[in-house]
Amino acid sequence: MAKLAPGDLAQVLSKLPKQPGENVIVGFESSDDAGVLRLSEDTALVQTVDFFTPVADDPEIYGRVAAINSLNDIYAMGGTPLSALSVVCYPQEGDWDVLGKILLGGQSAMNEAGVVVLGGHSVDDQEMKFGYAVTGIIHPERVVTNAGARSGDVLVLTKPIGTGAINTAVKRGVVGERALAACIEAMTTSAAAASKKMVEIGANACTDITGFGLLGHAFEMAKSSNATLKIVSRDVPLLPETLELIAQGMLTRGDKNNRVYVGDTISISESVSGEMQSALFDPQTAGGLLISMPEASAGEFLDAIVGSAIIGSVSEHDGKLIRVE
């Protein structure tokens, strides 16, 4: 299941009337990962919801990935998740043991993060879908949005990309064991430690990489920050076999939708292969955080968060929102 095309969705949201709410710190008008509502001078709610069709054959792993994916939205804002409600779409005639394992995997991941699952809602649906609405807290003055990237910052990605291509290959039965294992490991790795560290070092902006792909989410950061993001494609970490699978056509419609979304705001060097371009647009599940941080703080962050890498930099807006080389 792919997300609605981001460009189409943006057009719909732009027509909705502005809501009253002096305590709304981050609302749907922004392109951030979660909404933030001020409760008091020192406390704000962070809220998000996310669910999707299966991304793993093992039901417990599917549940765990769904939980990690939902929690990532809270962590991308620098928040602390507290509670969750499950969203279940499942066929009435389905195997109830399978659903039980999905719920167990999700609850286990939530509990490991210190989050309690309070309940949820289910719908009879022939196409299985699962996820969570998550609520957390944050100090109103410490919210990390995608709008704070500053010229001179470096861009750090905390996980390799390629889950979209690999999951497509899984559905078509052509994925290798090494690629599958690496994909599952990436999707089930929590962003909690990366979130805590980015707040500690004073990161300027952050977003998690999901359905709009690396370049789609980078576009939103650049646009919100009125800056130009330079992405060095050779420095972007990839999951095993990603480029090979893309060369075999293991892509979703998200590849096309994400390209349309960024339009001509992006410049890609001719030296970047077609396969690599598709990897950069590849929709991700439970992807890493893309963080804009002061260059002086990057070494400390990289030492603390294994697998993270500097993939680019931020400069003053020069007419393009993203430049890929």
C-alpha cells in the first residue's frame, strides 16, 4: 500500500480553513512528522498516526515494524512517546492467531520503548493494515521541526535506505536472504537513541524518512527552512542489493509520485545513475532520521549512533531546494 501522492494531498489540505488554536505549535499546515499542542508553559502534546499493509511475512515482525514506524514520528520531533492506540484493519474470516501475533509484536516494541497500548479500533477489511496513533510529550521550546535547517549545517542520515525496493522484491519472491535480513534489522531499529542524542547536541532540524523517500522528505525540510540541501549520493548508505533490485524493476508507484512532488525544485547531476536516483526517491518504511546539525556536533553524534552517516550539507537558498551530486 502506497501513500496518497504527496502533491495531490497537499492540494487538498491547502483548501481546508485555518483552525482556531493559539496553542497549536505544529499543525497539519506544516509538513512535519507529528502535531504539537501546548498544554502549559513547560509541557506540550506530540501526536501522530501511521498504519500500512504487511512489510514482512512474520506477523510479529510486521507488528514490531508498525510500532517502530509510528514511534519514529514522535522521536523526529524530539519528543517522548507515552501511549498508543492500535489501528487494525483485518478480514473477519482471517486467521485470529496471526492477528494475535501482529498485536503481540507491536505491543512488545511499544512496551520496550516505555509506551503503553491503551486500546484501539478495528475494521473488517479484506486488505490487512496495522499501525498506531501515538501520543507523547515535549517541552514547547524544545520542539525539533523540519524548518530549522541552517546554512553551514551538515545533514546526517541515521539508517540506510532501500526498504521500499526490498519489500517489493519480497512480494515478488526475488529477494536474497542478506538483503531481507538487513531490511528487517533496519525497520526494527528504534530511533529513540538518535532522537535523544540529536536533542542533546542541539540539532537544528529533523524529519524521519518514510513514504516520500529521502528526497521527498529532504524537499520538505529545504522548503520549510528556505534553504538549499546538497545531497552527496555516494555518501548515502544503502541496504544490500538495493541498486540491483531497482535495476530489476522493484519499484512502487511512490517512485513516480515522489518525483512529481519535488518537481523542478531539485537538480540531479548527470553522474548520478538512474538506479541511484530511484533509491533516493524510494518510499521507506520505518526509515532513519534526516538531521540538520552544526558541523561541530556531527562527530559526537556519529560516534554515539552506529550506522549514521553525513550525506550532505545545508546552504543559503540558491534557486533550487535540493542539489544531488
